[in-house]
Amino acid sequence: MQGRAYFTELKEGFTEWLERLGYAKNTIYHHARSIRQFMGFITSKGIIKLEDITGEIILAYQENTENQPISAKTFQHRLGSHRHF
């Protein structure tokens, strides 16, 4: 499995893992949203599996996120979500 379905399955597994760890529903929601945004970005770059993600892609995503009208706190939360993932 590759592409969007592959990433959707990974995101669902991630949220299930957070639930098992006892994270609050609101925290799980925000982590899942951040991961969904990241997955949307990487699929738009032609990435179809995790192994295809490079340092360049991560930096491009970071630049893309930094250019969005979000607070520094939101930016840090999104990066934290990606570290958990």
C-alpha cells in the first residue's frame, strides 16, 4: 500500500497509539490534524511512502509552515506532533 491510503492508515495507527498511552482527546485531535497537514504536504510533493521523505522535504515543510499565519506556539506544537509520529 502506498500514497494517501498508506498515510491515512499510518495516521490512524498513530492516533490509536496516542489513545492507548492515555492522551486527552483534544491532544489526540491536534496531533492528528498536524500529521494530516504534513501528509498532505508530502503527498503534494510526490512522496508515496515514509522511506521517501528526505531532509530536504522536512526543511521545505518547515519553511512552508513558518510562512503560514500561525503563532510560534502553534508552530512548536506542530513540530512536537511530528516528533511523536
